[in-house]
Amino acid sequence: MALWCSDPFAAYDDLMFQCEYRGKSRDTAYVCICVSRKDYGSLEEFLLACKERKPAYDREKGRLRAGNEEITYRKYENMTQYI
């Protein structure tokens, strides 16, 4: 699993000390890549493939890109919306 965050992670100590990191902004984008060991020959190959996707988040447009994939945030009044 690889996790990318548009903001630097900051250490956060709440109930469990020295094991939690958070993005401090409420306008933060994340990319999570999960694969099987069978998909890549080694961890190094997987890391290289993840970095080649070059994740980027445009806050003004609410657009998150990673490789050929893109998602754009649109605000709705429905409080159950997460994406």
C-alpha cells in the first residue's frame, strides 16, 4: 500500500501516542494505491510505479490527478457526501 497526501503529515498524539499522522488542512487530498504482491516484482518496482503517477492536487479547482486518473470535488448540500 502507498499513501500520498497533498499536505505534509504532522505527528498527532491523542489516545495512541507517537503512531498517528494527520494532514492539518480540511482541504487535503489523498491518493491510496493498493496492489497485490503479484502485481510487481519487488517493493522497489512498486514504489517507482507509484512515484511515476506524480500525484498533484489543485486546491483552487478541487482537482486531484495521479497518472491518467483524475477526480474533481464538487460541493453539495447532502451531508453524507464524502467524495
